[in-house]
Amino acid sequence: MRTIGLMSGTSLDGVDAAYVETDGERIGRFGRTLTIPYPAGLRRDLRGLLDAAPALHAEGRLADHPALLDCARRLTEHHAEAVAALNLPADLIGFHGQTILHRPASRPGERGHTWQIGDAALLARRTGVEVVHDFRSADVAAGGQGAPLVPVFHRVLAEALPRPVAILNLGGVGNVTWIGRDGSLVAFDTGPANGPLDDWAMRTTGQDCDRDGLLALSGKPDGSVLARLAVHPYLAAPPPKSLDRLDFDRAIRESGAGALSPGDGAATLAAFCAACVAAAARHFPEPPSQWLVAGGGRRNPALMRALAAVLDAPVRPAEAAGWDGDALEAQAFGVLAARVARGLPLTFPGTTGAPRPMTGGRRVAAFA
């Protein structure tokens, strides 16, 4: 199948698009990739929705809130622009949308919730291509975490690599896939990654991120702040587990990080991201032979140095394996769309805690 995968991650920086030829189990060919950055106004409004989403959910207003509907339309239009910019024929589009609230069940019998905005029908009308969306809901309804979704794609990618191997994605939140010698999967969110760093850079410098890690490299981690953050219960909790982008915001505020200089604060948040990854490694059945890092975080030298300092295996960017570290998640949704079309499972007990391998996703037919 000819697929286009689309991803708008927790960093809120834009739409990633990637062309993939796949049957959902193997990759025939990777094609062109691109990113369409969000304008500052849309990014600001999406960030406002993240802040407002818990209250809107409690009020039962997530489906009809005017600001949410407006953001969903604008977000979808940018996704349609990304598809048009690729300018390649496709049979399916994998459309993740933008997560604005993720609250999976934390105990048996509890009902979880995950919410991604985006108008799949509008995207199908704009592109004339069948759209696959809503990848997470079936897993969450069955008691799974609904995240991460990409481990089955990582296993396809890493087929020829020495195992065990760990694939780490550093977006707004970090997530890791551990692949065992027999292909077994363990996957979960590690903790905060670029999200707090981006927010810190905006608050202290007016920049939307710490470009090239220059802010973090100018400072030093604060040990007392790190010590307070290190006791967060999420880090010791066994997988399966997943995060909302804002789940650590209160802990970071209460840690005293806000009193640090811009450079020291950024350095501390980078070090905390690495500490979260090191804590995650304690949950693996066996140490990995290497860490391959994807997502925007791999471009931050401060983050990569911090990871190398606390992990016992080599830490390399995804490109060391011949992959495109900026496009992996978009490529994954192209593969996941094909899996939905074929009725193949998306999530597994070892990746989301689902009770069994779970299918999911919904399809919206192409509009002429």
C-alpha cells in the first residue's frame, strides 16, 4: 500500500509527513518526508488547549468547545497542506491528530481517556484519500495505556540490528521501545523531554526552544532541584505507563527550578530528562546493546551528552542505523494505517498493558 503518515507531537512544533510503501508488516520503500511548522498563533492556541483540557473534560465540553473546534479545523488544514506538499499518490493517510489530553486508567476497573483533536472527514475531503485515525481509543477502552503506539514499527525497523536494543524518542515527552533478542517488546513513556525545555526557553528567553542546546550548555544542573524531581513516583512505577505532556509541570514548579538562571534551569531540565531515561532502563528485562535516539531531542547536544553520561551503552542518533530521526513517528503512522486496513494489531500487553494484542483505528472513506 502507498501510505502517508502524519504526526503532530507533544512539542507542538508542526506537522511531520512521510511517504511509505508498506503492507503493515514490512517496509517496501520509504519516500519523501517534510515538516510544515505551525504558525505562532496556532502553536499558542494549542498550548492553551493543553492547559484548559482537564477542566473542559471535567465539564464534558471537549467535543463542542468553540476554541477547540477552531483549533481542530486549523490543525487539519495544516495536515492537508503537508499532504499536498508531498505531492505523491497514496491509498491511505495515517492521521494521528494532536493529543490535548491523555489520562489512561491507573488501576483495574478505572476508565481511561485519551483525546486527539483533528477532523478526519475534513482531511479526507481536502485530500481525496482515505484517512485512518483514532488509533488509541480501542486500547484505552480495553484498559490499556493507549501509548506508545510506535513499538511495532520500531521492531520492523530494527530487524537487522543486534539485540537487545533501545529506541528512544525525545519529543515533548520521551518514550522508549526495548526490543529483545526474540523480538519481544517493552515500551512506555520515560518522562518529560523537550516539553519543559521548550516552555522554559520561551519563558526565559522568548525563544520557542533551546536551539542547538545553547541555553542548557551555558549553565550547570542544580543538584538540589534534581534530587527533588528524582523522587517523582512515576519514575519508580513499573510499566506499562504513559504520560500527558503536562503531568510533571507541578513537580517542576515545586522543585524550585523557577528560581534558577535561564542557563542553569535549562541544564537542569536536560539532566532530568536523562535521569528519567536512566530510570526507565531499570525496567528492561536485559540491558540494551545500544540506544538509538529519534525526535527533536537528538539535535540538542546538552541532552545527548546528559544521556551518554548516565547510560551504560552507546547513545547514537537514529541516523547511525540509517533511519531518519525526524520522520520516524510520521513513518510509523503510515505503517499503522496499513495495519488498520489489514486488521493487524497495533498494541500489545508489553507496550500498553492491553489485555491482548489489540486492533484499533477508524477509517474515513475518500471523498471525490
